[in-house]
Amino acid sequence: MKSTLAIAFLTSLLMAVPAAAGNPSKTPHSHEIDGEAAYKANCTRCHIAIHTYSARSERTMISHMRVRANLTKDEADAIFQYMAGEQKPKAAPTHTAKGAAIP
């Protein structure tokens, strides 16, 4: 009886593995992280202003802060690009709060 249940359980697990794998094209890297938003969400808790340092110094500091602030590698990279000025600027809004177009 126990061996039959064990075999049934293992078979159901093996059948569930491909279904749990999901769509392989959807990876955590499929979307770009906004460095400015990541900086504001994580860094401004302790740091008020953005200081400019050499790229080497910034990379070292961000590597250390990645551990302290519990950042993912993608978040740390996005913050580095934002601080280095390498991130593409966001498009300016074309409407005011009331919905009128900006001239």
C-alpha cells in the first residue's frame, strides 16, 4: 500500500514539473528596472543627495550597498547607471494635471 502511494506521489510530481516550469521566455531580466525609481525606493532612506564620484568608486560603493540594502544585481546595476548618468531620460509629460496639453 505504501509503495503504491509513493509511486503515485512521485509520478504526480514528475508530471507537475513541466507545468511548473511555465513559459521559459519570461525571465526576471525581461523588463528593464528604472534606476531612478530604484534609487528613490532604496537609497533615499539614508542618503539625501546624489554625490558624484568616479565610476570605479561608485561601483565599489554600490557593490557594498547591494548587500546592506538587500538589492538584486539588476537593481544595483540600474542604480549605478542612474548615478553615472547613463540611464535614458524619461519622456517629458505632455499633459498637465487637469489634462490640458502643454504648449
